[in-house]
Amino acid sequence: EAEKDRLVAGVAAQYESEVVYNKINEELERQGVIFLDTDTALREHPELFEEYFGTAVPAGDNKFAALNTAVWSGGSFIYVPKGVHCTIPLQAYFRMNTENLGQFERTLIIADEDSYVHYVEGCTAPIYKSDSLHAAIVEIIVKKNARCRYTTIQNWSNNVYNLVTQRAYVEEGGTMEWIDGNIGSKANMKYPACYLMGPNAKGEALSVAFASEGQYQDTGAKMVHMAPHTSSTIVSKSISQGGGRSAYRGLVRVNKRAHHSSSAVRCDALLVDDISRSDTYPYNDIRTDEVSMAHEATVSKVSEDQLFYLMQRGMTEEEAMAMIVRGFVEPIAKELPMEYALELNRLIEIQMEGAVG
């Protein structure tokens, strides 16, 4: 539907381990943009694929990277040539339909010099009694003065272990933006990373996580400053209700050469009840002088005064609670494409049903 309404410039869909649909806007194709499933890209563009595959996330990076490198299937491959701007997002949809399944897609995005691309992905799975594993790898190469935005709305069912590795290498003057919505999964461990390799490179991570009964949302970001005059921003928001547990786990590392760099981290947690939990595990590793660092963390509860105020204006208690939560995640939601922002708010409303009383 989004493709018909020209809301996206390209669409891919993957069920289990196979990409079943892939199409790109003809105008972008004429400009040299490549948007294929990863298996097809390896066959049709082997030189380009092999030049960048495994450069951001080597096979030996961690045990799940080794597993993915050995058995990967599907995922998206995007190449944006120099100077080309994809003004409309490219979109992918991943679904696991089978019980006891492992999905190991591999996504590789190359934004060449002075280019721009926005990639949006959604993830879902039906509920089964036994567990499944999603262990994907995302590698992104942002060349000089290029910009890439990677948006995820993850709504895996509560029997999926979501253990992914996402990493971007950002060259001089480049910008990488991670926009991350985590609603589903049984255990979610996701820490998008930016390696700022050239002067004036920028990294940004905005994430929201919702932990309900039986869920553990362990999310955050990693920013590694490798060059001078680089900057990074991390904004992490989490909501816990029904005994769910959320955690922010982040790393900011400033290496010796990265003088006059700056970083700002903000973690906000909202507890809906007395039985839920939120933790913060920040780690700052600063190895040079002349660095600007800021870290802010808050934990709050929905107050009786807030609920009372809204209920006096005709809302039910559930409606008032949902509005407070929507306001809490609004800084993240406003960065999403309209249809995804609406979907995120709707998913949060569904999760909030029954949270009161």
C-alpha cells in the first residue's frame, strides 16, 4: 500500500529466510541506486559486495556475528552513488512464520560521497509456545559528506530472542542516524554503533523500548570517536509495565586522536507500576583532553496528579495513561515517517491495554 501511495521509493519483503518481493522506484534505478536482496546482490554485483562485506562487522566480532556469517540468508543490499539523494525512504519487512525458527538476514548499505538514503524496516512474528531466534547483522558504510538514516520498528512476538549486531563506519563529514523502536520480543539486546572514522563525522541514536510482562528490553548504543571534531548524541527512552524489565546499556569511547570531540547521552525511563524495573549501565572511556561530555539520566513514575488532571477532562484512566506514555515517546515518534509513527503509537496503546487496575 505504501508503495502504491508513493510513500516509499523501494520495497522488500522477507518471510523466513527467503526474500519474496523486491522492487525499486524506476527514477532511482536510472540514477544508479541498487536495492536488492543480499543473495541477489552477491550474484549480480560481486566486486562491490565483496569490497564492503564483513568490514564493519567481521566474522570474529562476536559469536552471533560468527553464526550469521556462516549461515546468513536474505536481507537488503543498498548502494547509493555519489551525489544521489533518495528523498523517499526505502522499506523492508521481515517476518518469521514458523515455530522454532532462526532468521539470519544480512543487510549491507553503502552511501557513497555526498549521498543520502533513509532505510526503514519492520519486523513481526506470530506467537508460538516455543522460542525462536533472530540474529541479524547490519553493516553500513557512510562515505565523505554522506548521510544515512536507518529506522526500525521491531514488534517480534514474545517468544523471539532478538540478538542483532548493527554497526556503521562514518567517514569525514558523514552523518549516521539510528532511529529504533523496540516493542516486541522475549529478550531484546540491540546496541546500534557508530564508528566516527573521519573529522567532523556525526553519529546519532534515538531509541524507545517498551517492556511488558515477561519481556527484557536491553537496548542502547555505542559511539566510538576515532577522529578529531566528531560528535555523537544518544537519546534512549524506555517504558516498563506489568513486571517487564528495561535497561540502557551504552558506550561512548573517545580515542587519543579524537580531540575536540563532543558527546551527549540522555536516558529517560518511565515506570508504569510498582513491579517493573529499569536499569542504566553507561560506560564512558575518554582517552584524550579537550572533550565535551554530557550524561543525563532520569527515572520517573506516572503520577496520580497527572492521571487526575487528565481524567477531570473526560478521559478514562486507561486513556489518560496512554496519553502520558505517548507524550513520553513523542521525541522519538516525531522522527519516524508518518505511517510508522502512527503504528508505533498504536502498538504502545495495545501494550498498555489492561495496564491500569
